Amino acid sequence: IIDPGHDFGKNTRHSLEATRRLPEMTATGFPVLVSLSNKDFVGETLDKPVDERLLGTLATTAVSAWLGAQVYRVHQVAQTREVLDMVASIRGTRPPAVARRGLA
């Protein structure tokens, strides 16, 4: 597993760059783990205290999933699961949970 180590020995710009470069890591064929929940780089990017970083964390999670991250260490499990399910459905790797509307 590759862990880019967001915030560990990095400043905010480094962690943002690590996120942008996730495709390079996933190209190795190894699974990539991201640990993003409430990180300082999210707080500094949005100027938010720890208890107000959920939306930034989920946005970063969605982008990371789109860029190929496969393993997540999270605090807000239910919200993160929804984000990951939505990204997978948009990518076409997960069908919608239900399809109630039909076209006439």
C-alpha cells in the first residue's frame, strides 16, 4: 500500500500536490491509502477549525476516489461511504442502489 502521508512532514501545499499526483501513485499498481479526515491541510485551505472540516474532507475524498485512491482512513464513516458510493456510480463501477423513475 502506498500512503502519501497527507500532512506528515508536509505543509498544506505539499499535501495538495500529493493529492493532485495520486494518479502517479495508482499507476504503480499498488493500492493507495489516503487519510484525509479533518487534516490541517483541509483546515488551512478553507480556513476552518477542526470541527468545521467535514465538507472539505468529503470533497477531498471524492477527488481522491476519482483519481484512484482505494483505501481510506476516516472519522465520518457513513458520510464518506456515501461519497465513495456516489463517485463509484458516476464512474460506472457501481450501479444505483435503486431506480424508481421510468421513462415512458
